[in-house]
Amino acid sequence: MNKKMSTARKIRRMLDKGIAVRDIAQRLKCSPQTVYNVRYQTNRNKGIGSLPTMVVLSPAPKRPRGRPRKVDSSASPQIPPAVVALPQRSLWQRVKGWFPWA
């Protein structure tokens, strides 16, 4: 009971032997795209090729819908006061600060 081999199986066997895609298409009288499709499916099933296993990425955070709210222009941000250099205290004044009764 001989079953007729499918074109895909013939293509797989010829690809395993290392025959070029163009030669396979000419011998089997099919389009080169058919050979490429079979090769892609074969490589995909083996886990090799241009598309490795799918990597699931975390979804991007959702942006709020609608137009952004207007910022009140009269409420400008508070600007911190400028740093002013204080005159340096004498040693006696600094030591006096250590004791609460002084």
C-alpha cells in the first residue's frame, strides 16, 4: 500500500539533503514561495528561525482619556528663598549654644 508523498514532505526531504530552494521549485514544479513556506514551518516546529518563541511583554500603562487638564497659571510654583551667608559666630557664642541655661 504505497501512499503518494505530499509535496510538503518531498520539500522537507530535499531541504534536509541541502538542495537549493530554486532547484526544489524546478524539480517539483511548484513556486519558490511554497518551498519557503514549508521551510519556515519546519524551522518553526523545531524552534529555530527568525521567530523564536513568543515573549509576552507587560502591557504599557494606560494613558488617561481625554484632554489634559489646564494648569492654573496664577498659582505659580513657590520659589525657595535665596541662601544668604550668615556672619560666622565666635567660638564663645557657639559654645554658649550648647548649654540651655547660658
